[in-house]
Amino acid sequence: MDEVINEQVKAVRAFNRGYTRSTGLLEPYLDGPLSLTEVRVLYELAHREQSAASGIGRELGLDTGYLSRILKRFEARGWLERSSSPADGRQQFLRLTQAGHAAFAPLQQKSRDAARTLLERLPSADRAELVGAMAKVQRLLTPPVPSAAPRPRTAMLREPRPGDIGWVVQQHGELYAREYGLDARFEALVADIAARFVRNFQPGWERCWIAELDGQRVGSVFVARKSATVAQLRLLILAPGARGMGLGSRLTDECLAFARAKGYRKMVLWTNSCLTAARSIYAARGFVLKKSEPYEDFGQSLVGETWALKL
């Protein structure tokens, strides 16, 4: 038995050496000054509306003192701000500043590009086999969750499939009627926007992401080409059961990373003042309110807002 285990240990170590070499983890991470651990901490901060250091430490398995030093460096660079919990003043919440999001965005895009370069070396069938094998490794190495503990939820963003655009329209119609009292004319507006996006879709310049939670659709966002230099963020929505998990932030960050990678110089969006959660996501990423105008439509008195961000 010891000989078998020793051979398996050798195999695991050989896999680790090959994996770190092929993914470039032995080189300066993402060609930048930050370590892999620092970038992972940035990732957790960027994809949470607010969090405590203890939660990030548990997620990444980091020593408290080591994590504290990383957070202090981020704070010194103006990337991080702290606020006291209203329920317990001794507990502090962490949130990335606009400068923090600006520092993280190019790192996230470089990571995506590196993964794409790695996969593009392989034929389609081999890519599918590799991704499946990675999922199996992740499943086998994930510690079992005690039966009394809540089951961890799996969130992912993906490209749209047949039926997704209709779902986006349906969700807007249902949620906005239930939460804001908008009538069927709003659903018709969304249907028109979605139909024009599909009908006039410009590959390479426009994108749509569908958010899934435990295999179920829970959100969406679109990037539309408004001009050669201006992208428009559209149809950001998140189902109530998926809120508070940072998915709205992830969807928005995907849009910004895509727009920057394509060379857009500005991103704009139109929203309503009552959408406070979405507005806080936009403001945290540096969007500026450019225009606010009251109007009557969809059976309600509303305030339309135009926001913009220089990329």
C-alpha cells in the first residue's frame, strides 16, 4: 500500500509541476507586480458587494496576519475602504474603491486572455476533455460539506443559448411589474431592445452574458455598440434569489473588461433612479450620473438617468 501511495504522490507532484509551468504560474503573475495571492484577494473583493476580512481569509485559507498585511497595502494604494457594521461596530466591512476596480479590471482581462490562449492550443474535443477533467479534480479535492452546513452554491456566467433572450424579456416583465409596478409597456420595450440586439448583432463588438446559479438562469447583461468609441451597458437584471452574492458586480465587470479589451473609450447606460442596487454597482466602478429627468411612462412616475464612464 505504501508503494502505491508513494507512486500516487509522485504523480500529483508531477501534475503540479506541469500545470504551474503550462499556466505560467512560475513567472511574474499576469506580468504585474502583484503576487497570485494578492490578485486572488483582489478578485474576492471585486466580486463581493461588501465583505469581512474573516470571510475572505476562510475562502482562501489565508493566515490572518498575512491577509491583514495585504489589505493594508491595498488601503495604502487607495484601492480599499473600510466601514463599520451597523449591527456590530467592532466588525469592519471591506469594499474596493473606484481605483481598486480600475486596478483589478486589466488583471482580470489578462487572466481571461491567458486561459483562452491555453485552450486555443487544443482541438475542440481535447478542450472539452480538459475542462471536464478540471471539474472532476475540483470536485474530488473540495472538502465535503457537513450535512448541517448550507450547501455551497455554484455561480457561473456564460454566453446565451436558444431561449435565453426570451427569458431575459420575461424576467424584466415579471420583476419590474412586481417590484416597481411597471405595466406591460415596459416588457414590450425590453422585447424591442432584445430583438434589435439579436437582429443587428455585431460579433466581436457586442456581447451578452447569462448568469446561472446552481444551473438555473438568474441574471443577464448586454454590451451594445453605440458608436466606434462608445459601448452601452443594457438589460442588467438579477433574480431576487440570486442577490447579495456579487453576481450583479460580476456581470458589470464582464462588460467593462470586454469594452476595454475592444478599445471602446466610454461606456454609457440608462437606468431609473429607483434601481438603487444597480446604481450603487455603477457608482462603485466610477460611472458618473450625467443626466436626470422625470418622466411618466409604464403606468408610473419615474426618474430616468444617464450614466457614463471613461474607459
